[in-house]
Amino acid sequence: MSYEYAIIVKNKTRLESLIERFNTVAQAQFYIERQGGNFADYELEHKNFHRALNDLQTTLSSEIKNKTIDRSFLPSFLFADSHLIVVIGQDGLVANTAKYANGCPIIAVNPDRDRYDGILLPFNTNNVLGAVRSVLKGQFSSRTVQFAEANLNDGQRLLAFNDLFIGSATHVSARYTISYKSELEEHSSSGLIVSTQAGCTGWLSSVFNMAFGVVNMFEKNIHPILPKLQNDELLFAVREPFKSVKTQAGIVTGLIKGENKLIIESLMPTHGVIFSDGVESDYLQFNSGSIATIGLAKETATLVI
């Protein structure tokens, strides 16, 4: 494989988003400090990120031509087989990028190890060059991540690298029927999370933390244990299921694998949504009459390790 360009994918820093909102640094600082916030932390984060970005661009330029795009352009950017993708930012940016990567190898760089856990970010600006050279030679190690997918009965489809959310856009009670392993229930809940192997340490982990925290009030020394999913498995969890004379709470979690699907029919006249990887602006409407079939997608992402 011959690579023509390295495409660097970044996101705006919090400071850049504030400047867009308030027009100047001074006005952004005034707003944050008036609210009692620590504006210096915004500035430090911004400074560290752009130092790392500049180092990355300089390093890549010694090996391959490169261009930088913002995360907001991902839905309209056409990645080609000749593109090597380098993501610099938080773990979520890797997930957002992977859905549009069309199988191109992704090298993920942590710009600030003191700030980001970097579970999906194995490289930094000091060791990324070795990974780039390995990919250019076609001699690199990688991890394949399988996507989850939501298929609607009207033909629409949404992929997820980490997780899918099915529920209400306003995060009030979502109403739906849920079918799993020949069981059918009507639910009223805060929605469902469907997690891939890659997403188990993300949003889904907060559900486990909450559940174990409640249990630990009554049974001491019980600690949350995250599931160890295989790449060909999904785990779903229903958030805060409410049991009543009309709604049930028997189907609250389960594994999705192979031909075993999760089927959800919306009972919400308005505001029903399905979105993936925490991006609420990129969603499918999921209102009354919509039926979603949740399972594993054929598409995969290639993460360089």
C-alpha cells in the first residue's frame, strides 16, 4: 500500500470553543472567572494541545505530506486508501473518526498524558514516528474493532465504535418495547446503552459504577467489575428501568452476539433518538412506528498498536 497523505484529525480545545462563543479571549476569561471557574486551566490545556499538535505536524512532515482537519468535517470528508489517519485528542475522537475511516489504519496520539487516560491513545509525539514508519512499510501491528449497528425499519442505519444510545433526546422517560431472546417487555426508562468491546471502559462503565454504588450502600466492599467482552460481542444495559402496572423491568442487560439481536420498537410520539459515540447532533429519529434492530456490523476499524 502506498500512502499519499497523513490526515491529522483534531478537535477544538475548550478555549477555542469559548472564543467562538464569546468572540475574544478576554470576554471568555471574564465569563469563566465570574462563574468561579479556573480559566488558567483552559489556557494550559490549549497551550499543551497546540504544542503537541505542532510537534506532530513537524514530525510527520519528515516522512509524509500531511494535512489537518477538524472533527466537524469528518461527516463530509472522503478518506481514501492512500490516507494514513492520525488522530490527536481524547479517546472519543478516535471513536468519532473510526466511523468515517473506511478501514484506513488509525494512529492515535495522546497530546496530554496528565489530562487524558488515553485508553485508545497508545502513542505520543515522542514515539509516533516509529508507528508511522511501520505503517508506511506495511509492517505494523493493529487491533481490529467491530462496530455496532442500529438498523431502522425505514432503511436508515447508524454505526457505533463505542456505544449506541436509544432513548429520548430530552432524557426524560423513554417508552418502547424491547425484545430479547424471545422475551418481550414494555419499558419506561432513561434509555438503553449498547456497548462494543472498545466502549466498555466508557459510558457503560458509569452504569456499572452507579449500580455497584447503590448496592454498596447495603452490602459493603462490593466493587464494580467491568465485563470483558470479545470483539464479536455487544452488551446492552437499560438505564433506570421503571416497573409499574404497565411497564416491566425483567430485561435490563444482556449479550448480543451472532444472530442474537436486540429489537426495540419506539412508543414515543416525539423526541425519540438513536445516536452513537456521544455525538447527539448525529442521530436517527426514533419515534412511534420506528423499529430498531441492534447487532454487530460488518464494518471494522483498524487501530495501530
